[in-house]
Amino acid sequence: MNIKDIQNLIKFVAKSGVSEVKLEMEDIKITIRTDSDSGKKETTYIQQVPVMGAVQPQGMAPVAETAAPAAPVAADDDSKYITIKSPIIGTFYRKSAPDKPSFVEVGDTINDGDVLCVIEAMKLFNEIESEVSGKIVKVLVDDSSPVEFDQPLFLVDPS
């Protein structure tokens, strides 16, 4: 997406009367907020980050979801596992440094207090420790991905 496309998008949003539009693509994240009374642009955020999918702009019809039938089956399978969630917003890292091994891999047995990952928030690297013992079943987040508060990171089998 070039600057001309972004400018056209801003003009389109301002004319449409929508108060906010969020657009996420493979390599860019754009948020446009407008003042609906006067139609003037208030805020535009453009951030280049690796993003896992696209967010539908508000007021638009959602795209048909093909994964809907598979979701209930996955939820039933995962119900016996403990979900370890992110305690903070930041960037998720599986390793302490690019040349170091991952803290944990699928199949590893963990104990209470073991470091599972690092989340960078405001240039501070926070070690995330396990609060349960068990076996790592699944890593739910890709390395170097942004994570939200309370976002699931790992599935652990406590048995």
C-alpha cells in the first residue's frame, strides 16, 4: 500500500461518515478516526508490524468464515488443557536472544516457576513464568508477534 492509497482511504473514510476504521494487512496496520460532526480528520495511525490477519473495517459486512464448523471441535479438545495467558501487552518472544534456544517447545515438561517466554513492553523484557506444572501441548502465538492482555499463549496438559 503506497502513500496515495492511504490518502485516498483517508478521504473515503472522511466522506463516509464512519467514525473509525481499522485496517490490518500483512505488513501494515492503519487506524483512521474522524470527527463525524464536521467530517475533518482527527487521527491517523500507521504502523508497520507483522500482523497475522486482516481486521474488518467497522460498518462493513464480515467476510464469510470458513473455519466456523471446526471451532467448536477445537474448543472441546482444548477444554482439558490449562491455558497460559499473557499478563501484559507487548511483543512475544520464545527465546531470550535470536541465537539462543527457545525457552520451551511442544512436548516439554514444565514446572511451576519455569520461564516460558519473554514479552517486551516499552523496551523492558518481562520473563513470563509458569504458574502450573505439566506438559506443553501447543504454542498459540508466533515468535515476535504482538500480544494483548489476557491473550492465550500456551496450552498445558496438567496430567
